Amino acid sequence: DADVTQTPRNRITKTGKRIMLECSQTKGHDRMYWYRQDPGLGLRLIYYSFDVKDINKGEISDGYSVSRQAQAKFSLSLESAIPNQTALYFCATSDFQSRTDTQYFGPGTRLTVL
Amino acid sequence: AQKITQTQPGMFVQEKEAVTLDCTYDTSDPSYGLFWYKQPSSGEMIFLIYQGSYDQQNATEGRYSLNFQKARKSANLVISASQLGDSAMYFCAMRVYASYGKLTFGQGTILTVHP
């Protein structure tokens, strides 16, 4: 089984709808992140969480919110989806105790907002 | 602010040959980490290799090695003995440890391996 899972893998929605993307991990990592990737570009950070009670905005948090329900679960919500939120969304985790704090990514959720 | 530059939008290599993907970075922080990720056409992001700013030796992981030249602020990825399955997008990324853990990504390089 994958260490970092994301649901759904693909989602098509309409402008104005509220949607939630979910991320779960079995790696036991304390840190979790949400990124988005636009076509032909690198990833940009939306939100990050260092533990259940610590949630912080990244560089592009407007229009998004998150919830860290447990150490292993981190959800991203689009309160009112708009077409320019069409992107590939990645969840990632890392272990602060490790020497490198490498981020490991989930398989991604491809979101289309019509 | 941190910046990663990958100047090669696309690279081609013959199967079984070596290829170097370029990455330069900019930061004023002395403590940072450099990462390379592979993104196949299926979309997932796969971690390949890490180099810390204080590491004395260049990192190696199987067929991947990182040519780290600190004074020139470059961290090029070398893939030896290329395979068809190496065809993918490759991203260089940096994390400054004084920050909150954010990875700054480059624009990526598309590598195509020809048989």
C-alpha cells in the first residue's frame, strides 16, 4: 500500500462548488503539506502543518482552507471553486526528526473546475 | 528570497548514455538542502536524491549523482546509463532551513531517452 494516499484522484466540479481533497499517510511523519502544480510549472505551497495544532499559510493560500484531523490526515478545501483553481494538487509529508526532512509526495489529485 | 533555475526546458539522451540536468540556486542562507524529484507522465512526484549545504561529498543514489558546486551555486543531476523509463520531467528544489520547510521548485526539465 502507498505511504501517502490522496482522494479523489480526479475530480471535475463546477464554479462556486465547495470541494474537499483528502490526504492520509502511514509514514508516521509529523509534517504535512499541500501544493498545487499548474501545467508546465513547478509546485507552489498552499498550506503546511507541523503538527495537529499547527497550521500555516503558504505562498498561495487565498481561496483555500485546511484541516488537520489527526497526525495522519490533512484535508484541503476549496470554499467556492473557480476555474483558475484547475490544477494538479499534491499532498506531501516529512519527518522533522530525519537528517534531511525530505518531503514525500502522494499521487496527486487532478482537479478541473468548469 | 530563494530561487531555483533550470535552464534546459528539454533534454534528449540515447539509451545507456549519461546525461546531466542543470540546476542553479540562489539563497543567502548558509544552511539549506537541495532535492531532485522525478515526475513521470503518470503525474506522481518521486524523490531521487538529496544534498545538504554542509555535506562534504556529492550525493549518490544508484544511477543518480548530484554534482554539487557550492561556490557556483549549482546542483546538477547526473543520470548514468539512461533507461527508457527515465523519460520524465525532473525538478530541482531547495529548502532553506531557516524558513518553515517550504520547498522552492524550479520550472523543470523534460528528459527524453531514445532507444
